[in-house]
Amino acid sequence: MRFTGRVAIGPWGGRSKSARGHQAFLETDDGQRVRLRREGGNPMRDPALEALEGEAVVVEGELHGSLLIAQSIVRVRQ
């Protein structure tokens, strides 16, 4: 599947045991906010995703509930 939007970094999970203070998200053009992970990337903290914070991107990947596992991420020139 193909998704377009912006990469954001922020907290996830509230106060639960699985909470994270530093999670990558894709904020899609249609208003969805899904957790973002690169296939084969570190699920806890991924410097490659952090470097994309604020960037407009096109993501090819699979959506599993609220988790998007990206096979490719391409920056969109604006």
C-alpha cells in the first residue's frame, strides 16, 4: 500500500508498560496518525526515521492495525 504524509516523532502509549517517549509516526494527508517502523529497523528508536522528522514522504508498506511497516520511504520535494 502507498501512504503520503509527514513524519513526526513523539510519545506513544501513555503510562502503560509499553509506553515510549520517542516513537515515529506518519501523519497522513487524510488525517490519520499511525506508528511508523522501517522493515528491519530498530523498533524502539530508529535514527533513520528520526532524521526524517517534519519531512513530507511517500511510504510503501503494510498497515497492521495502527502500525505501518515501511518497505520504502521517499522524501517528497516541495
